[in-house]
Amino acid sequence: MQTWTSRHYRKEDKIYRGAFNYYRNESSYAEEIFDVYRDKKEMSYHYISEAIVKVTTGEVLNLFVEYIVNKDYIPTYVCVEKNLGKEKTKEVYQYIAKRNHLLYKFINAKLEESNVEIVTAPKYHISTPTAASSMLFLRSKKFDASGKNSFNILIGHNQWEFKDEPKFKNIILERANLTTEKINIDGQNVQATQYRMFDDETDFKLVKEPQHIKIYLSQHGAIPYLLRTDDGTKIQIKYLNDLTDKE
């Protein structure tokens, strides 16, 4: 799985492995497999994901994501590669701690390169198109279980050509219940913590039940069991193996 990553990962450092199925109105449109590694020396966690997405044209979009966070779950290196037919892009985010900046690099199929330096807040998350590392920001700061929590997410909208630098956006997350709950996934019961994610412009006073994403989080590496949106999109864990049980 690691031929395209920034480094070689050792089997003995792997702590989780798993897969997701993606559905839209119960029709499967994508699959993701992932491995998670722990580097005890660097005190970092490395989430390696590969996804295959069936697009409306009948072509297949291949996604490769390498997501590295430090012991405080702040992203230090993120790489996203996308391949679709003749189109190919690579996006790299590299954290420069001394300046509290991110270096963003975008490379298109013609190997044309665009570079941008982005000022970051002390706590932030980088959005990517895969699910395994999507909720890591929850570990980056203390969570108020009885209230609404705001998180800073960096989102890029460049597709096959560089259009603009990624921009920060706030999202709001609240915990649905104070205790974990049992959910059934393909006949297997698991314990999950339910969260609701809202847009930061949501008017909670005006709308009784505003649009949101339902998140059922596992107790393993901030990996979700289930993500569900109001428009019928569902990302569901296929399997999740905790390899630390063997230690």
C-alpha cells in the first residue's frame, strides 16, 4: 500500500487497519482502505488511505491520502493525490512550526507547480476526500460535551488546475449524547459516540432541526464508524482491526 507515500512504513508500527464503503441513497459509489501507523520516536500518527470512486461518466477516480499528525493531533504533513484518466494532481501541505505557517503545493498533470504559504491558527485541521482521518481534529483540543464546539478546518477547492489557495472555515460540532450508544453495522453491534456537525453560519434560533452531518465515532484513533448526511450520503465502516491488542 505504501509505494506512493513520503516514507516507508514498517508493519510493526501499524496500529489499525480498516475499510469504508460509501453509499448514495443506498447505492455504493466508492470504497476506501486505510492503515494507521504510530511512530513512537517522532510521537506522531500516520493515516494512509486509498479510495476508488465511481464517477458519473463511468470513469474511476483514484485517491491517495497520507495524513500525519503530531502528538497533539495537529497536522504536520498531508498529501492528496488524485488520478482520473489522463488527469492527475498532487497537493501537499507541510507545516513550518517556527513560522506557524503551512506550505501548500499544487502540481497538475503537466507538472506545473503552484506554491502558497498559509498562516494558520495554533489548532487546525486539513480537509481531505477520505474518511479515516476526517475526525482527527476532535483530539486536538478539549471538547465541551455539553455545548457547541468550534473547529478551524482548512478546505481546498482546486480540482485539476490551481485556482485559489485553500481557505479556513469554521465548523460547529456538538455531542448528541453524553454516553456512548450501541449501533448495528452489518449485523455487528459496536459502541459509538454520536456527534452532529453544523455549518458555522447555522442559525440555531431560527431553525429547529438545522441541516447537519451525523457522526458515529469509534473509540479507536478517532476513526468514524459511520458518517451520514441529510441528502442520503452514507460512509460506513466495512471492518476495523485494532492491532494494538497484540501488544
